[in-house]
Amino acid sequence: MAPILVVGATGQLGTAVIDRLAAMGRSVRALVRPGSPREFPATGVELAFGDLRDRESLAAACRGSSTVVATANVVVPRSAGGFAEVEGIGYANLIDACKAAGVRRIVLMSTDVTPHDARVTTFRTKRQIEERIRASGLAHAIFRGSLFMDDWFALMGSSIPLRGAKAATLRRPFWFARGFRAMAGTLIEKRGVALVPGDGSTRHAFVALDDVASILAAAAAAPEDGINLVANLGGPEVLSWNDVVGTYERVLGRSLRKLCTPASAYRLLANVLEPFSPPAANLMAMSWLTTICETAWDGKPLAERFGVRLMSAEEFLRAKAALRVET
């Protein structure tokens, strides 16, 4: 059986996709940079050393692969390399390598569409990648994801969503993420304060990263090579940020005080940070979007199509809270 190549394999989502593909008995190939940290199952994973910016390494990695699952991004960077290099040139290189190697299908983790995509680097770049894939002629499954509970619930000031996570995105050695975790990463647990974007009323179909990984793996393993899919991927319920605060309160058995950040503050921070750290500016711009744009769709029909039962926000937080506190 031809291997499924996972690009972004050392990230939190890529690692989870590999775990699920291996559990399904599929042959898996992981694109990893030499010396990069990785947490894969002990057996069944072939390593292909390379980089999205290295065309030759991509050609070798794609050779003989049937499907490529692409989750790579630089939203929280682990090393040098900006959006233009990694998600711009890098994804163009990947698509060319897929076509040259005869890859049948590419599965992409993308973002939801907003009226403000052009103003936020991650969203603007994802639209460009999607267009390249559609123009390539490759069969594709493009998933436009809602907000991941694992990341966005943690950014409300809690370490609970990070418990038990492999290769957690917010634990990467990026100065902005480290600074946030040091200053505000446990506000909910230690001070009873929840950081709320905007006035807390914006609604999202928050989704657990493990459920996203299950859907991507199922899509990669499906036999529908010729069927092109572009779909919104979200959780089983639509919640406001205030609803999430209420969920935390039920799980922890205590009241929380809300500290709201106006949308304008995120926009200002994005503008101030842009000359010094484009990734940090991008994170603030993404936070701005979460206050003014909703992802209020029903994720259950898509999940049912791929045989995945979605986890609710309360199930997610209760499961994480039951795990041992990591040091």
C-alpha cells in the first residue's frame, strides 16, 4: 500500500494525524527537518528528511506517495522562516512535487473564510494555497477549520487544554507564546480570571484538535480519489466566548471573573508588532478576527461523513482537567 505523506508532521496536528493513520494500519511517511523534535508511534512511520523550502527533498518525499496531508504552518514558529517562505514558496514547491510524483490527492488543513482575509497573513496565505491546489488539477480535500479548543481555550488563560498534548503548538520556543504562558497561562486556575476576546458574544464552532486529526486521517484514507471537497470543519456546538467561560466554571466548580479585550486593542497590537515580529502581529490579528467574525456552523454532518464523533467543549475540558498536571 502506497504511503500517505504527512507534511507538518512534527506539529501538534500533524503528530495527531500520524497517530491515527498508524492506528488505522496505513503506511505513513512523515516529512521532518533533520534534528527537529518528533513524537510518533514506535513503529510504522517512515521518516523523509526535508523542508518545504527544499524542492529536491520534497520530490523525494512525494515519490511513491498516494496522498499528502498538509498541516504545516508558521502561526507559532519553531524556527526561522516566514509566511512567504514556508507557506508561500514552500506550498508552491509541495504542489509542484505532488504533480511531478503522481500523487493522487492532497488533504489541506486551512482556515475559515472571513471578509477580512486580506488583512491577516495566515488567512490571506491560506486562500492563496487553496487557489494553487484547485488550479493544480490534483484531487483535493480542503478543510476550513473553526477555532481549535486546544489553542484558543488555553489563550483564555489556562494550562488545562495543554495537558497530555503531544508537540503542543503553544509550547513551541516562540518568544511570544513563551511570554504569554509565563504571564497569563494559568490565570484561570490560579486567579480565577478568564481572558475574553471582545465582549464575549462572538460565537464559534470550537473543535477539539484530536477530532480534526481524525477527520483529516479519514479523508486521507478514503478511496474517493477523484472527489474534490472544500468544507467547513467545526465542533458539535456553537458557543460564545462567554459560554466557554461558563463551561470552565462548571468544570472547575468556581466562578470566574472576565477580563475583556476590545477588538480595537488586538488590531492596535497587530499594527505595533508588525515591524518587529510578523508572527506575533499575525497572532494578534487572528485574535482580532475571533472578536468580529463568527464560525457559527454545524460540524456534525461533516464529522458523520467521516465516521467521527465530535467532542463537546465540556467533554474536552473535563477530560483535560482529569489528567495529571504537567510540570
